Amino acid sequence: MARRLGLGATAVLRALAGGHRYGFDIMEATGLSSGSIYPALDKLEAEGLATATWEDEAIARAEKRPSRKYFEITPAGRERLAVALDQYAFLTGTNDGGKS
């Protein structure tokens, strides 16, 4: 059985599922700091829940900025996210306080 995802990792996976693909964008989507985002992304990548690729340096150069590392959620990541969102129902607003 896979270990339970922490709240931060769940928030990062949810951001990836929503189309946020690079660090600063994920920070804005989650409200988490870079000190939380990047370790979570490293763990998610190591567990096969996310993949990463570097953008073409020519694009970054043309935009006069450093290259970005883009992340994407994997099918396994989507499955784990669904389980985690059940565990953290308050993230989706589906928690009915035990009334069901």
C-alpha cells in the first residue's frame, strides 16, 4: 500500500492536475513557499506521480529569464490525488461534517 500523501504534496498534485506546471506558478496556485513546493515536487517525481522536463533554453533566452523545469501529473499521480482528496475532503468542499 502506498504511503498517505501529505497535505502539501496533495496541494501540489492538485495544482499540477489543474494545469500549473512550473514552480512559481504552483506556488501561486497553492499559497505554499518554494521551501515546500520543490521538496514535494522532488518526492512526487521520485514516486512516479509527476514527471519533469526542462524547457528549451532558446525560449528562456528569448524571454530573458532562466529555463523553467515543467512538471506534469502522471496517471498514477491522478489516482493518488483522487485518494488523497477523499482523505482531505475539505480541499474540495465535499466534507459534509459527517452528516451523510
